[in-house]
Amino acid sequence: MSPIDFNPSREPLRLGDLWRRLVGGMWNIERAFEATQSSGRAVDDTRLRLFFVLAMFALAFIGLGMRATRAALFAHPGGGVREAPVLPSAEADLVDRDGRLLALDLTHYGLYLDASLNWDHDEVRRKLLPLLPKLSAERLDRALNANRREYLLGALTPEEHTAIHDLGLPGVSFEEEPRRVYPLGAQAEHLIGFTDSGGHGLAGAEKALNAQLHAAAATGQPVQLALDLRIQAALQDEVQKAAAKFHTQSAMGIVVNIHTGEILAMTSWPDFDPNDPGQSPIPNLTNHEAASVYELGSVFKLFTLATGLDTGLVTLDTPFDVSTPLQIGNGRPIHDHEKGDTRLALWQVFTHSSNIGAGKLGLMAGADRMQTYFRNFGLFSAAPSALLESARPIVPHRFDEDTIAHMAFGQGISISPLSLATAYTAILNGGVYIPLTLTKAKPGERPQGRRVISEQTSSTMLQLMRLNVTDPKGSGHKLDALGLRIGGKTGSAQKPDHGHYGKDNISTFAGVFPADGPITADRYMVVVTLDAPQPLPETYGFITAGWNAEPTAGAVIDRIAPFLGVQRTPTVAVAKPQVAAARPDEGAE
Amino acid sequence: MIRSVRRVFQSRFRGFRIIDLSAFGCLAVLVLSVYAFKANQGGENARIQDVDDQIASEQRQIRVLQAQLAHLEEPERLERLSVQYLGMAPPSAKHETSIDALIDISRQAEAAKSTTPKPGAKPTSAGGEL
């Protein structure tokens, strides 16, 4: 090789150069033949030409032979086997926060019959019908009388497939068809949701996370929800027991981590089996927690007080005259439940759940402030959850004084319990509004939300919630014995009936625990809502939340606290936040 | 050189050119060996396919078992069965304590046991009726 071969500046060989060299080479060979011919050796010339052609053929065959040998001997042994492609309808497994299975795709089988391949139709009827109760005799007869392959029945389980396969009936065949299965049945079914036969989510997390579930199916990784099955079981059990005990029309509950916004459990009664949702009536399929809106009553007082305190309009000691009903124009007069109160400080307006006091505070704040804050709390729009069932609220058309006064204690505005839980989360987590999420948050992750009230106001509201339980006259005082430092607020709203308020109630209890410690401490919220609970002898004929929703929420908290790592401590008397308790007869409005 | 090549092409064995016989022999060996290897590989592929089918079948079985396990381990179901058949109930608040407090509870139990009078023991002046 000449030194010029190593010259880095040498230009690369171009296609044109190559072609010119090839043609030149051919001409050189031809000239050699001509030279041989001209020298009188014509026989040698012919032999050389034949030898040349033979050599070319030999080379070509040797090349082909080597290629064939290589293909035969060294082909990849598994090259012919391919993994089954992921079907477009396939969905990833859905698991709870601890990896427990909630939903998965299982191979089921479609049953086909080609009667032309079967000569003993009686045997088919005799053996097939007892094994498949869902298969009608008429359907089977139609398939037996047809002269082509007919689809008989779908969604056969592997056991049914094996049993029919073992019959060895000629003409009977199967085709695999994936089907979504919910092994827990009617457990967390409204949160998990269900799909259609094509694998498209129709409700719950199946619908909310449809794209994510299909994308994850290709990787084989499950999609993890924030749901904790242990907490779900306790919540669902207690809510269903309450529904049965108080003969409610519906009942619902939710458990939320107020800092991460994770929905740890959610239930709605009546329930259904997601494996066969078509068998349940439509009302059972409705997730009332997210998809139904109600006037929720006094739980709204937390929003009104937060508005008043955050704007600096009032302090906890600002007194309110509640001795006479509040009448605005020709509107409905606003009454308090008879507790003998004449004058209440603001904190007592909350703990005594005074409609008059809350109405007066709403009027002090005015329509603009109330609308701004209520809008910031998310009360004028659907809860921004991934759940697509999240219902839009029914908001007043105009915000006159009468509307504002009623809205201040939860009348005239209807929201979903999910919206209520989201707004309470914002008020009690330090004042940051965050959408509630279905999926599990990363460890230590706290989502960025938007600030709606100051951290100081949030801390005060948390203490007020606790005070409402520790104060003997507080509407939530029955829960204090649990030692879990619960804070809470009841709400009992009359249910509209044909344009008027009827005799039934919507009873709600929103509880937060533990309510002590710094505002950033781990904290959870439970909201229980009962639709039209009925009076019982043991409730002395009362149907307000303190007699039904509150003990239900208490039972839930009592059961789930160990799962959440909340320790019981002896109850300590809680002082009114920030300032000394004002006496009812102190101060002037 | 050309002469020796020509000799190779022209030498014969019982009327057949040696070069033709050699080429035929090579071809026969090549065909037989390719057939043998292909047949062997076909068998291997069939076995691999069988194993793959078994794996897929086992995976389907595992999925079914996972679903059954999830159903059987459902907390609400376990609670219902434990209440129904074992008479169990969720622990009350009185029965909950922290790990650190277990030592104190144990000491209190020991102290209570040591102060309990044995049956038939003679009453002391402090404990008996005077």
C-alpha cells in the first residue's frame, strides 16, 4: 500500500469514479481478448471466455450456497416466535396505594359453533345447555340450523372454557377475548368505575385515567391509585350501615389527605357490581359523592367565617345579635335552632351553628367579597377532580342581600360533597386550593395550588373546627371521646321538594383529624353525607347531622386512624383560638 | 499452471470426470446437511412454541389466581367473615396503645399480680378485718 493511501486529504471514492474504473477494467479485459485473437490464438480465446463465464457462475452459486447454509445453520432459533401484540383494548392493572389489585384484564373466551362439522345435534344440546345457563335453547337451535360458523356466547370464564373444551364436541371452537374484571366486586366501585366491552372507561378512574391505562398496558406496569383498600372498607362499611340504619335515599363519604389532595377512599350508596353494571338500576350507578349536588347547609359557615376573618372584617370576638330572626325584605326569615342564645361572639356563631349570625356576617362581607371568596373556594364550579362525573353546582342567578344571607349558611347553593371536601381541604391545609387527585402522590410530594386564604386564617379555622368538637355546646361535641383530636362541622339542610323545603334533610359532617399540631402536620379529612335520614327512637326523633352523619363519621375515623398512623392521646381541653373566650353577653354588635 | 488445472478438469474415474463427481458429492452433502439442520431446527422451534404456549397459559392462570386472591383478601370480606365465624370485632380505643407504652402496661400487670393475695393465704393485719 503506497503512502498516498494514508493521506487524510485524499477525497473519498465517488460513484462516478467507481463506474469509470469498472468500465475501464472491462475494456482492459476485452482488449486482452482482442490481443490474444490478433496473435492467432483463437481457440485459447474461446476457452478463456468459457472459463470466465463458468467462473462467474461458480462464484454466484458458491455465494448463494454459503448464504443458504448460513441461513439454515445460524438463524435465530426463536426467530419464528413473536410475543402476542398488545391489543388496542388492553388496559393496565389498576392497584391501590399498597399494590392491591383493583381491576385487571383477564382472558375470556367467545364460544362459536359450526354446525356443518357436527353430526349429532342432540348431543350438543344435551351437553352444552346444562353447562351454560346464559345460553338460550333458541339461540343454540339457530346456530345448529345455520350452515356457517355462528357466535354463540361471549365472556366465558377459563373454567367454563375448559369444561366445554373437555366435552370434545365437533364444530365447537373458541376465540380469546380480553375482559375487564373487578375482583373486589361492589367495593370502591364508584371510584374505580367500569369499562365497556371495548375497554373504554365509562365511569370512575377507568374513565378518568383511560389514556393512562391504555398507555401503561404496553409497558405492563400497573396504574396506582391513591385509594387505600383498608380505609375504603371501613368507610364503605360504616356508610352502608348508616344508610341501612337511617333508611336514607342515598349515602356517601370520602376520606382525603388534605395536604396532598389524595382521595384515600370514596363511597356512594346504593352500590352496584362493576363486573355486571347493566344489571343495576341507573341510580345505583351514580356516584352521588361527585355527580349529585345538594344544599349542604351549615357546613358552609366555615366558608363564611373564613371570608370574614381573612378579609379582616371581623375577629373571633366580634359579637352578633341573634335574639331575633333575620328578615331581609320579603325573603324567608332566618331562624336559629332554639338554644336560648341572644348574643354570640363569632366563634360561638360557628360552634352554636347560628344561621342568624352567619347570615349577618355574610351581609357584612357583602356580595362582592362573598362571591370572590366562594368562587376561590371552588364553590361556583365543578370540583376540578380527574373524575369526569364531577357535577357543576347550582348557583344563585343573582346575589342580592337575601341570597347572600342564605348562602352564608348553605341555603340557595347546591354543590357536590366532592366540591365541599375540596373547599374544606383548601381552608384547612394552610389556605391553598388543590384539586383532589385519584392517583398516588410521590413520597413527600405536596402539590402546588393557589392560595385562597392566609395561613393564619387557615390555622384559626382549624382551631375553630376543633373547638366545635370540644365545646359542650359545639355541634360536633359527641366525637371528642375518641382521643383523636377531631375537629368538625355539621350541616343539616332541608331538602327541596316541589319548589319548597320539605321535611327531609341532607345531613353532612365534615371532620378533620388530628386537628392539633402545626398547620403543616399530616392531617386527614372525612366527609359523610346522608340523603334523607329518617328519625329513630334512639335519635329522639331528630334527623339533624349530629344524630346520624356525625356518629357515622366518628365511627369511620375511629377505624381508620390506626391505618393512617394517628395516635390516640388523652383529650385536652381546647381554648378558643388566639383570644380569650368572649361571653355571650359581652360586647356589642 | 494451466496444464495442472486442465489435468484436474480432464482426469476421469470410470468415465466420469473427477471434478463432476466431486461437485455432485459436495452438493449431496450440502443438501443433506441443510435438510438435517432444518429438520432439527423445526423441531426446536416447535418445542420453543410449546414452551411459549405453556408460559402464556401459566401467565393466564396466574392472572386468574391473582384476581381470586384479590377477591379473597378483600378487607371488607375478611372482616365480615371474622365477625361471622370467629366472633371477632375491631379493637376498641381502650385496646390501642403505642409500642413504648407496652412496657408500662406490662409493669402494671406484674404489680397487680404480685399484690393479689393467694387463695387460702392468711390475711395480714393490713388486708384482713380487724
